[in-house]
Amino acid sequence: MPAERLVKICITVVCVCAVAGAQVSIPTANGDNRRTNSNPNETILTRAAVGGGTFGKLGSLAVDGQVYAQPLYVAAVPIAGTGLKNVVYTVTMNDSVYAFDADAPGATAPLWQVSLGTPVPGASLPEFIDLPMFIGILSTPVIDPSAQAIYVVAETYENGYPVFRLHALSLADGHELANSPTVIAASAKGSGAASVNGTIQFDPLWHLQRPGLALANGAIYVVFGSHGDSGNYHGWVLAYNASTLQQAAVFNDTPNGSGGGIWQSGRAPAVDAAGNIYVVAGNGDFDGATNLGGAVIKLAAANLSVLDWYTPSEWAYLNANDLDVGSTGAILVPGAGFLTAGDKGGRVLSLNQSALGHVESSPGVNEFTASASGIFNLSLWQSDQGPLLYEHDWHGVLKAYPLSDTSVASTPASQGTWNGDSLYQGMTISSNGTADGIVWETTGDHSQPGVPGTLHAWNASDLTQELWNSDMQPGDTLGSFAKFAPPLVANGSVFVPTLSNQLVVYGLQSNAAANLTSPQIASILNGASFIQDVVSPGEVLAIEGSNLGPSDTENMQVDSTGRVATSLSGTQVFFDGISVPLLYTSANQVGVVVPFGGAGPTTQIVVQSNGQQSVPSAIPVAAATPALFSASGLGGGQAAVLNQDGSVNSSTNPASAGSMISLYATGLGQTTPQGQDGTIAGDVLPTPVLPVSVTIGGLPAPVTYAGAAPGLVEGVFQINVSVPLLSPVGSNILVILQVGNAFSPSNVWLAIQ
């Protein structure tokens, strides 16, 4: 390889460009697949900062309709023409999807916006008054950062009838991805409502897609309830392959009856570690066999078959009196073997995930009454005093209930003093691990659409202490209250949905975080893709945060042993106490190489700068986390590729079909011989233990070499492949790297002629 080409690749793959603001991502409803309504990775919005007089409204992001869905946040998205951006995504009832620069709360224009059709007029739906204007995108989408895709269900009005479609859109610009969209249709065998010759067809006229979407098991899960319990409706759960958008499985909860709509106040289905799906059905027929109205239901990951269920002993009374068991959906309690949920009767349930119990043996065995009115939202925080479940009584007080390993205790550990219209509230908890917990809650007059709501910030450890609310200062007013919609708290900002055609943004009006002197880890990103996920042995990482190192970037140094130094300008990074090689350091970003000896299942990361250490940050360890370096060093776009003649691949210098090219990657995992931390690859070039394959333009590309990149630090790999003879031609031909069972993100490409 010519020396000057090697230098260019070194600049790209070793001295990774610092990317301002790349932080923690929140790609799914309710914060995670357990649906806890919490973000335990918030380091900027401490209690002192929020209550210190500098927190307030930063701006309003204008959209074209009402927002009922929770916003989502993805760090370091490659936006064409602007580089990497931290992006907040929101959807409207006008069937629009918006991507905003999350670091520009005063922005007058989005990064991009797409319309997915004409929304359904509320007046066109029989006997339905809850959403009188338009119904477009009602549920919270879900994002797959590795595929750089956001999945959205839009309801559109076509030829006088509603139609549901599942869309897969690019995070970068909103264009429809391959196989998108697909019309949502389904059928189930049964003799129940709307059955014809033993088959029930899904009818969009009578169904509402309220719960957030879920992503698990390589599938998108879409759940349906009713329009105010009207018509021939059922509860449906539909699974679609995330890549092909082909339907993979169908579940109907009352195939030989009616009702059982699954709405969960907008909460998405919960997903356990085995990929099983948990939903809670509303009022409907129940027989304990095929009809499961008013039940907590556990479905198999593979085919949505029923694995288990639970319903209260007084199920008939609850059904007759519109007391849905499913008003909050389920929360899977982290570190415990049970789930919890709230219902319209004001009860909190605790159920063993492994044995839900079927029909309760006697009243009250699995629940206690927490509120005199219905419960529509819950949040769970893993505090330093143990896990706490948060519930707010309507015209009552906010309460925190402690949890054991098996159930929620009936006596609050803390309760507030504020009484107000808190029915249908939105609720999210932010914290820095078990510290600095804050309950963010939106409240408002739920009976009067258009009335301004209030955003509250409560001390999660002492609910008598309100740190701040949006009515304290005239300039902080929220806008029209959006029921059930949790605020999104991410990296120092709070994004609040409203029915005022805007997403309101709150944060620190002066950067109190800049006054902190100890290092603060905000996110841990793959050094090639800039996507946060798990880590693997030898992976190049970019650690983002504040006070991590010197104000100016210092690049790596080789010590007296010929290895990359583990101390640079007063900065060290430790993985489980082991000091690791530093590729560069600066105030906001440090580049490191994960130790090859790490075995997982998790690793604790600490950054030390000038003698002060960050709070340890835990992240899972996987066998491989492959990602291809881009030419820009910004995580996506044109790949860092050398053509056969050693020239840099580009749109003006494409590779020829059949020629050899060199790709550069990280995250290929353990090597043979085992990688040596900080070693510059020389005469002995370690190769990955796991099998390596590459596709270009969807076609297999024969791999002739996959191993350490000569002259670069071990952890950076060179992969030589032959461009398929039948490869498509163009300047943006997608290239995917597979290592074992793991794939690189589908966000880099090369040019082929």
C-alpha cells in the first residue's frame, strides 16, 4: 500500500474526527423494551441544575398537526450535506414525520419532513368522539439505529375508507426504504364478530392503532384496539419482518367472541429477554380458552401463540363495568421475575412472568388498590434505595411504591402534596443511574382539549419537593396538554408533545454542565458507525461526554514498548480496572480500543482526567459488533475503501466489477492469535476467530483477506474483497459486513462502475 494512502486511511480510522454532541439514543416508546418510562443515562439534568434557576423553555419545534406520540432521539445520524446530527423524531396526526436537530431548539425548519398521506377525518368514523379532528400517526414509532430506519404506522383516508400502512423510512432523509410501505391486513380463524365462513378479516374502520410499535426478534410488532369500543372489533397483534415488511405472525385475542381491544394508553408491548411479547387486553369476551378479553397475555416470540395469561377473579364484573385491566400496559421489572400494570379500577397488579396465574384464585391475591380512580400511566426507577414504581391519583398525589423481588408494596415510600388534574398524565423519569432521579410529569385539564398543560419536575426521592414547573415563569408555558404522552428526556433536553402543533423543548439556559470538573460519560459509541450498542473485544470506541481531557485534541502516542500509550495528556480510560490504549483525547471525546481480553457479559468503563474519575458506566459485551469506517469519519456515507490500484474509492473514482478492493472496519471481535492491546500490526497479522463475509449491492463479495490492518493499531481490520461481476453500478452501492451472526449498519456505500 502506498505510504500516502496509508496516511489517509490512518486519519480516517484511527484519529477519528470528534463529533459534537453524539449522545445516548432513545429509539423506542417508554424508554426501553421493558417499558419503564425511564432514562437512567441523563447526566446533565441533575436536580441541582433543574432547580437552580437556569432551567426553562428553550424553544418550540413547529409541526403540522397534533402530537400524541412520544418523540424519539437518535445520536449521530448522518444527514446529507450537514454531517452527523443528534436528531429528535416526532410524528403528527396529519400523517407527517419530522426530524429536527435536537441541539437547535429554536430551529424554524426541520432537517427533513415527509407526508405519508391524507389523515382520516374523525367525523368519518362512526360513534367515535375521542379524536374529533384527524387520525393520522397516533402511535409512537420505533427506530432501529443499526438499520438507520424508523418504522411508522400511518392511517390514511382513501376513497372514503381508512387504510393502515407500515412504513420503513430512512433516518437520514425520510425516504422509503426497500419494501416500504406495506398495507396492513390480517385474518384469523374464528366464529367471532365479523366472521365470514369461519374467518375474521381485520377491518380498519373499527380499529385504532394506539400502542407504540415494538422492535424485537427481527420483527416489528403492531397492536390494535378499537374506536371507543364500537363496532365489530378485536384485539390484534401483528408481526412484520423488519427487513422485508412481510407479515410474519398474527394474533387475535377474541377469535370466537368480540372486543378485547389492546390500547394500553399508548404504551408499547413489553418484550422480555427471550423475546416474548406481553400485551394487556381491554374489555371483551373471555372464556379462558380462545377468548382473552380483559387479560394480561404472554405471546411467543416466534409465532405469537399464547404462552400464558392472567385475569382477575372478578373478570365478569370488570368487563361489564368498563374497568379495563389493560389501561397502562405491562412493565417488566428489571432484575426481577415479575411484571406490573395498572387498571381502570385504580389497582396495581404484580404477576410472576413465568407463571401469570390464569384466573386469579381469589380477589386481591395479585393486586392492591392504589387509587380511587383509574390508572393510565406508570413509571419505574431503579433508585439507590431499590426500585420504585410511580403512580399519580387523579386529583390526588404522586406516590412512589417500593418493589421487592416479587411484587409492588402497597405502602408508598414517598408521596407528594400537590393535588391537580393528573388523569391521563405523561410521565418519564430521568436519572444518572441510581442518582439524581427526577419525575417529569405533564398534567392538564383532560376534559377540555386545547387547554394549556403543565410540565412538572419532581425530586424522585422526595416527592414533596417540586424542583420546577412550566407555570413558574410566563415564558415557560407548555401549550395544549396531550394525554398519555410521556416527555422525552435526552442529553440535557426535555421534549414535550402538545396538541398545539409543536414539540416544546426545555433545558438549561446556561450550560451548568460546563462548570463540572469531573469527567462525565454521556455515550459510548462504535468508533466507525458512531452508533451506541454493545461492545466487543478489540473494538475501536468513541466515548462522548464532558471534561474527558484537554480542551484541544491530542492524538495517540507510541510508548517505549512500541505500543499505543494508555495515558495521554492526563487522561486514562479503564475497562474493569484495566487501562486501555488511547487513540486521541479531548474535552468532549476520547478514542479507545476495548481490551481483547474482555469476556463480558458486561464491562465497567471509567474515564479519569487530571486525577478525577467519572461515574462507572456499564455496557454489555458481545462477540462482535462490526462496523465499516466511512471516508468522512462521520459514521456513514462513502466507505473508507481503497481500489485495486491503491487509489481512494469515490463517486469520481469508482471500482470496477471484478476488481479487488480493501475495506476498513472494527468490531470483528477476538482474533487468532489473540489480539494484543495497543500493538501496531506488523509481521504477524491476527485474523478474526468468527467467520467474515461481505455483500455488495446485495450480492456476495468473495473475501480474500480479513485481518489486522498492517501499520495500524490492532482492532482496526482490513478486509480485501472482490467486487461481484454482476454488482449494480453507481455511486452509492450498499456494502454490508457480517461477522458471525452480527451485521454492520446499512449506512455506508461505495462507488462501482
